[in-house]
Amino acid sequence: MFAQRKSCFLDNHDLIHLAFSGELLTTKEARRRQLTYDKLVSGSKRTSALLVVREHLPSGNACLRINIDATRIGNVARFINHSCDGGNLSTVLVRSSGALLPRVCFFASRDILKDEELTFSYGDAGVNPNGSKCFCGSSCCSGIMPSEHT
Ligand SMILES: [Zn+2]
């Protein structure tokens, strides 16, 4: 996905009017699908779009986990690629008044030029040596997509 605003760039901290959308899954179903996706994508360029977000609550004793699978149903946010250097977008959980669950929204983490590819880090979890290959092309690319056992 690429920046297409007519003016020349997005400013640092601009909200990208896009939230990551997909199927909301139970953790049990997310784990089941992750195992299936790992088998399907191993050694190929196919990828899944299962996003697991953990929000640590202020008490420090609990964590809210949200599993969003955009592999089959989702919006264009599922086409935003990963970059090992953190990319040019950051994700922020945004709560609308009255909403139980937050939305995963994207903000520019630096100025973004027109036609520049939009990317963000899929995570910094331990690298699975059998995970999908990363083709981000950044100077700090690990060669493997971030993944973890969900
Ligand atoms: Zn990479």
C-alpha cells in the first residue's frame, strides 16, 4: 500500500484514516488458525493477516488480548507490509465513546512522501526460524517475519 495524498506528504503523527479490520476471534480460534496458516505459508511467499494485540491494563496485572484476522475478510489495512526497521506507521489503540473494544489505528511515525510504501512493524516477538521469509529490504532486515506462538 502506498501514500497517495495529492499534497506531497503526510506529516509525522498524522492519523491515517484507516483501522485494521477483520474477523474478531477468540484466542482459541486464533491459535487454531495460526497453526493452519503456519503450515500453509511455510516456505512460500503467502502470508496471513492475523493480528494479535495485547493491551496491558493500568493495574499491570491484566492484559486485554484482541485477535483480528483479516486473511479472508478485512479492509485495505491488511495490505500494509511489514518492515523490520519499524516502518513509517505506528499502531495506536483508539477507543470510541461507548465501544467495548478499541480499534487499531495507524499514525505516521515520520514524514511520508507521496508514493512511498506504507509499512509498520508486525512485532518484535522472538523470531521463529521456520517462519515466513521477510522481503522488507530494510538495512536491518532479519530475513524472517516476526511471529510468535499465539
Ligand atoms: Zn525484514
